[in-house]
Amino acid sequence: GALLVGCCLTLGGCHHATLHQGPDLQAELSTLTAEDLLFLGVSHARSGDMLRADVGQDVVEEIDFRPAASPGGENYGWRCMEGFRCTGLSGCTCNDSSLTLPIHDYMHNPECAITGGYVYRGESIPLLRGAYFFADFCSHKIWSLRYDGMNVSDFQERTAELDPGNGLNIRGINSFGEDAEGNVYIVDQSDGEIFRIITDMKIDATPLVA
């Protein structure tokens, strides 16, 4: 079976059409409105843990984490740090033990601005449950990773998998969304579309017998 990404929205109306049968992901059209949506960049798991896409200043983009048990007030290092990099600026001491360092960062060029991001909680794609999706506004790249509170794992670029094909693109990603069922949506500001991550995988529901 294959993972798919579905375009669930265009400004032109609801089409509900399968657009592209890629090796992993796909796009289908549905309805909403993508105009003037801004990204929040925060995703919380049902545990209350929080992942935050933090737009950098000049060089680095990062993802921060706050556990549910935290009372808040974390210092994520600006202005003395940008990602894991020391900036040489005032405001804090680089790599000081009082700082909360990011769980992941990446450099600019061609990337320029991180867009986050939600943890997939849907029922239709069990293999993706717990994966945090995020993107870059300028390079149009999409990634996912997992974080267990201590370590990052399963970091993957998803751009090619999520290419809808048939003349459609996912560009200028300025937001993600989540519905009540835990499905994750990708907002394309450039073309006024919203894409939903879907799958055509066949799930074996046959009970295992010892």
C-alpha cells in the first residue's frame, strides 16, 4: 500500500478528485478556504506535551519542546543562540544550563522560515501516528520527525511523497491544521489550497491467533 497526501481545499470549490497515484502519497481536492491563513506553529500531543516551530532571525530555524509537566517560562536562547548556534549577541549565555535548547534545527539557503506543524493523530495511517509534520515556507520542503521527550527519531523529508502531481504543487506553506479526528492538513498560500494527508494502504484487521 501507499501513503497519500490529499489536497482537501481549493478556492475554486470542492472537487473530491484523486489527483495523483504516487509511490507513497497523493492529493485529493475538497473544500475550505486557504486565503489569509497564518501559521501558529504549535502542536500538542494528547499528553499535553507541546512542539513549537520557531522562526529564526537570519541563519537557523528550530523546533522547541515543552513537556506537559512544565509550568512554562522556558528560555529558548534568543538572542545569544539561534538553534544550536551561538550568535555572539547579548541577552543570555550561550549553552547555559538555564536555557532550553531546541530538539531540531536547520540552516537557511534555500530554506528561510519554518512552518509548523502538527503531530499526526489520525486513525487511518497507523504508521504515522506520533509523527510531527513541519515545512519551510521558501523551499517548500516538508519533513516529519518523532520526539519522545528525550530523543528525535524517524526524521524524514516528505516533499516527494506529498507531491500531488497533475499540475498541482504544494508551495508557500504558511500553516498546518488538524481536525477532530487527528488528520493533518497543509496550507498552500501560493495557490490557495489545503492538502490533507491520506492513505490508500490496506490495513490488515485480521486478529492474530496464538
